Amino acid sequence: MRIIKKIHRTFKLHRIFIKQDLKRLMEYKVDFLTGAVGMLLAQAINLFFLSVIFSQIPSLNGYTFEQIIFIYGFALLPKAIDHLFFDNLWSIGYFIIRKGDFDKYLTRPVSTLFAVTVEKFQVDAFGELIVGITFLCVSIPQIDISINFINILLFIIAVLFSTFIYTGIKLITSSIAFWTKRSGHVMYMFYMVNEFAKYPTTIYNKVVASIITYIIPFAFTAFFPASYFLVGGNPLFNIGGTIVMAAALMALGIFVWNKGVSAYESAGS
């Protein structure tokens, strides 16, 4: 009963923070619209370049244009959800620790990690979310994917845990700032590896494929789970691997975060 009350309180607080941040965003409607439109345009440009490439070749290492669009759309969903709910971790990496502003989170009667993540609701992530859903809706009717209860359930699970891979990597790299005062550039370097995940790992050499599979495992946010639905890949590896990677990264991220909070010293001037 106590756990249920705690979960209910957490979700209630989350809704309150989201409402407050939405009010703040609506004061600057142009900024919000610019961000959302910018996301849409960026993905539209990427789609244009893909169409140009496939106008010259029939397939990319055995994958058709429609299959690549499915993988690309799948990749955008967890990225967008992470962007929507956990984007404030970037602030930790770039300026919150360096300016000593983390002090305010230590005075709140909730977890510091919870307080940081719920402070910002990044609405412009809906641009990525809309494009991802659109890509999936356009590609699925043109490829042989079985739509049934099991696949729908596995799809939801895969997207959920893929999101935690993004969050876990951001959490680990942002937490470095507790010792270095700033880790934004490290975050960016690791995070941009996700661009490789939008395409089959088989098109890369062994070094790159190994990095995005086992070291910075963004391949488990798109290609591997998407492969299960496209070609019936091994679910224990493609879906199970996504769950294992997400659990490991989140556990490591929370561990490093807690160690960082313990080591934190205000850096305000």
C-alpha cells in the first residue's frame, strides 16, 4: 500500500511539473513552434536524402527503402520520448553543476534525479514523435510485418526499453559533471552515436558495428528490435538484448548519479 501511494504521489508531482512547464512554454509560443517545425524539417531533409540514395540503388545491403524507413521511424520513437521527458539532463552536463544551481534540488523533498528530470517537458520532441509515427504508418503496409497482439506488445516493450537506453547513456555522461563541473561535450559525443542506429549495422565495418552494439549500444534502440519485426530475428537477442542493455545502463546511470550527488560541491561564484 505504501509503495502504491508513493507511485501515485510521484505521478501526481510529475503532472504538476508538466503543467507548470507547459504554462511557461505557452508564454513563448513562437519558440515552441520554431522548435517543433525545426524537428520536422530536419527529419524531412533526412528522408529526402534517403530517397535520393534509393533512387540510384534498389536496396541497401539487402534492405529496401521501405524497410529502412521502418527502422528510421522506429529509431525516432524512443529518441523522441527521451527528449520529451528527460531532456533536462543536458542542463546538468552543460551549466547546472558549473554554476552551482544544483543546490536547489538538494533542498527538495524528492529524489534529486526526479526533481531534475521533471523540471523540463520538451514539447518540441513531438516533432520527432510525429515523424517517427508517420514513417512507421507509411512503411508498414508496404512490408511484410505481422500485426498481432504479441507483436504489438513486443513493440511497446521494445520502444519503452529503447528509451531507457537513451536516458541511461545521458544519465551516465551528465553525471560526470559532478566531478568535472561540465560534461556537455562528452554527452554530445556519446549521444550523436545514435545517428548510426537509424540504419542496419550490417552496412558498417566491424569496428563501428561493435561500438554501437556493445559499447554505446544505440543499435538496440532501433536496428535490432526493428529487425525482429522485419525479418523475424531472434527475439531473445533483438528484444531481450534491448531490455538487458536498458536495465544495465539505467542501473549504472543511477549508481553514478548517486555517487556524483555524494561528491557534489557547490561551484557558484
